[in-house]
Amino acid sequence: LKLPLPLAVFVIVGGGIAGVTCVEQLSSQIPSSEVALITAGPHIKAVTNYKQVSRTLEEFDVEEKPSSVLEEKYPNLTFIQSGVKALNTQSHFVETTDGRVFGYEKLCICSGGRPKLLTQDNPYVLGIRDTDSAQEFQKRLCKAKRIVVVGNGGIALELVYEVEGCEVIWAVKDKAIGNTFFDAGAAQFLIPSLEADKPEKTAPCKRPRYTTEEPAPGASQTFTAEPGSALGPDWHEGIVLRGAEQVRQCVHLLTYAPCTLHFCSGNISPLFQNDIFLVFFFPSSEGSWPVYVQLTNGKTFGCDFVVSATGVVPNTEPFLHGNNFALADDGGLQVNDQMMTSVPDVYAAGDVCTACWDHSPLWQQMRLWTQARQMGWYAGRCMAAHVLSEQIELDFCFELFSHITRFFNYKVVLLGKFNGQGLGPDHELLVRCTKGQEYVKVVLSDGRMVGAVLIGETDLEETFENLILNRMDLTPYGEDLLNPDIDIEDYFD
């Protein structure tokens, strides 16, 4: 048994949003305690330009910064650049891949998620999850004439809108785009933006490591199996996502239609089968594209490479081996309302964990960067409180689901049960749509607002948040609730 040296009161694994926020909270709350941050890369993800929009809504940027920024700010912090090889929860130590061993009093696992790729170890299938994979995507894209994007989540939505100079085949297994965030009406509102001219970007470059240049001769290239920290909400800002063609943009959207999977015969051999949607195969020697994709409707497309943007799974390796963590159905580490796992003195935050307490009826976990920040911040508070033998209550941010982002250059605000999650068939929807300007949807249950989707500069987010939290009976107002001739902000002020 290796002796754990040195010993830190708090050890956090993961340099993403959750881990860094946890470190900042602990270092600020108990500046005299030793804090160690273990992460595989030399950079961390820092939350910048933070703005509290309302009681639960918050906006911020995510910037990649060198670890020295944290070390200079917090003298009690030790930065350890290495992956994790093993965790011994009985003896309270973490062993890193470079052979070092670190003891802990309290440990927080913030290792995020790893891409749920369509197929593993295939040179023509690329997942986009962290900075390194985004850089690889940019490098490949600049030489590409056509790519196939598979997926319907946030990364896919951002990618198909941002890519220029390349034909994009967008394969969606659902009937509408962005079904994680939108209903079919909101999807139809957004689709025309794919063909519209995009505004000029003015955002500064926040990703200086992104480049399309090849390594210098003789330079070493290091690749690690350790997944890096998740990309922030602005991962595509400041970088050029342009293919080899002169066209501005050409996106072909292919939504799912049920049909039977089949394989091709002859010189084309099956490479991959997904039980819902796709078959991948290499072409015969006469093929003019590096790889071909056949959809279950029989259509075949040649392309330069395939982007797998089909979500993530909790990155629990290598923490499970030899330990007795309780796992949720989605594979995440179960945590209670103090962000504690089932193993004593081990906490978790962000995409690696699953919130297993009794949720507020207006909150759900969605593994977004806003929740990663909230969980990391709250986990730090809980760890500090437990060391100081103090009581702590569940933070108010878990009372109402809220999220601000941008899709297709529209501001998007999601509140509460915005898609009627878990409400059954008896809920009511009110919708207001002005083409090219705004899309407003309200979800009502028993006359009370329980969710909302706001696309565009509606300025309704704080008013609707208050109406949801106050549980006010809105039955008397009927459809006038969304009447554009009524100044609802002043009415319910």
C-alpha cells in the first residue's frame, strides 16, 4: 500500500466549470485549508463576466485559462496536472497516472462527461466535447467539402449554424430539431435562420489554442485518453469554422422516419450499426469520398468525416474500481441534497453526478454548464460546512430550472417545466410567435404557470420567473397573458 503524501483537506478532481467553481468556493470560504485540484491538462475552465439576471437566472462566459491563474489567486491551492489512475475511498487517497498519491479529508469528483460516440476508435468519426476535440474538428473542417453531423443537442445546434464553406448533412433521429430544448413550434421558428445571413461576429478570441496548423517538425504530440473539460457556452466564438468550399453555408436537414435497418452487400462492408438510426460503412475502392453514411431510409451520403454529437455519459472511470458507489440509471454517481455520494467523504458535482434527492416540482437536471457551475459552487459550500460542523440547506438555485443560452443567434431562456416534462396530458400551452423576432411559449397546469420558453429579446424572463415561483392563479387572464398589446411586465410588477 502506497502512503498518501501529501495530505490535503480538500481534493477536487476535474478542471472544468464544476471543479474550478468548487475550488474557488472552498478557497474563499476556508482560506487556511489546503486545497488540491487534479486535472489532466494544463488549462482550466474559468467562469467570467458573471451576471445574476434574476433570482435563478444567470449569464456568464467560460474562458480557458492556464492553471497559474488559480494558483496566483489562491495561495492555499496546489495544482496537480495528471489524470487519475485509482481512488481508494477506504484509505482516503487518490493515485494519479504519473504515480503520485494524494490523501484527502474530503474529495469532490468533478470529472464531467465523455462523448457518447456512435463508434469508438474510428478515424472518420469525431466527437466534440473538449478543447482538444474542438481543435481537431477545426483542423479537419478547413479541408472538408462535406460533413455529416449526427445529433440533436446543444453542440449539434451550435455547430450546424456556425459552420461555413462546407456542405452539412444534419441527421436528426427526432421529428424536429433541438427536441431537448424546444417543441416542434419553436423548431420551425428557428429553421429559417439556417438560410439567413449571419451577423458579423465581434466577440474576442477566447480560444487562443485553436489552430489549423500542423505541429512543427520534430515537435512531440501528446494525446491522452483522459477527456478534457467540457466546452462552455461560447466554444465556437473567436475561432474560424470554415470548410474548403467558397459557399457561405449549405445545411441539409434530415429528420427521422421509421424504417428498417439493412446492410449493403458486395464490396461495401458494414462498419457500424446503431439500433435506431444509422449504418456506417467504408466505400469500395472506386468511392470518391473517404467515408460513406447510409441512413435507415436507404439514402447514402459520402463525406469527409462524421461528427458524432449524440450527447455524453458520466465519466465515472476510474473511480468505480474497488469502491462501492451507488450509480443512477444514467450511470452518474448518485448524490444527495448535500452533493454527497454514497461513499463517506466523497462528493460529486457537474455532469459526472446525478441528483437523487426529492427535486422541486419545477426543477430537473439537464447537465448544462449553468448547472455545472451551480453544483460546483454548492458542493464547495457543503464541503466547507461539513468540515466546520455547520448545517446547510439546499440552495435556492435548485428550486426552479432556469437556463439562458443562444441558438441560431437568438437569445433563448428556458424556465421550469418548459417542455411540460412529467406533467401529463392535462397541461395547457399558450404560444405567441412573431416570425424572425420572437417565440414565446407558456406552460400552464391548474391555471398556474409552471414553465416557459422565450426565444428572442422578449424581456419577459424575470416576470415569468416570478409568476412561476409565486404560483399565482392566472386563469382569469386567459390568452391575454401573451397579448402583445398588454404590458405584462408592468401588470404583474
